[in-house]
Amino acid sequence: MSLDAKKELSAALIKNKELKQLVTGGFHNLVADDVAAFPRVVFSEITNRDQEYRDNHSAASEVRFQLSIFSKADTRKNETEIAKQIDRLMKDLGYGRYDSVDLYETDTKIFHRGMRYVKTFF
């Protein structure tokens, strides 16, 4: 089974006008283009594996993503709204959230909210 889940997610993020207004640091796959721009969202594909075998062929794929919101103290005020918008977008795409964690990176003084999602494509 072949699909480009990253392309689907990237297009959905960029197309979402409310998120674009809130996420002034942009949307990035794996690495941010501008490490000084906040708040920003970085997404990474954690898993993309075959599932549901029939006649020795995959009938489905399970895809897992982590979307991370990075912000500084002066840009953190929109973090909760960004998280809500991301959650809505991911659910609209058919993903379910299975984990979320709030972190603070003391060395860089960056707030980091990681949100993990899973979807099975048939």
C-alpha cells in the first residue's frame, strides 16, 4: 500500500487559515527553516507500516505522526488555541490522538507541546 501521508498533512496545515494566522513561525517537516521564529509547528512521521494482510498483500497502512508546537514565553499565549486547531484538523483527516505531553526545555527556554496521532488507511 502506497500513500504520502506527509504530503496530505502538510497540505492540510498550510490550507488552514486560522492555524496559519496563529502559527507565525510556520509549519515544518522535521526541522524548522528559521529556528528563531515562534510559535512554530514541526511534524514528523513516526510510523508508516503495513497492516491487515490479505493473500500475502497489505490491505492497510498504519500511520503515526507527532506534531510539536514550539513557543517562547512571549509567544505562548496562543499555544492552547493552536493545539485545539491542530486536534480538530487531525480529527478531520481521520486521525485519533493517542498521546500529548507538555515539556519545557530549560537550556533553550522553549516550551514544547508534543501531540501524537494515529490513523489506519485502507
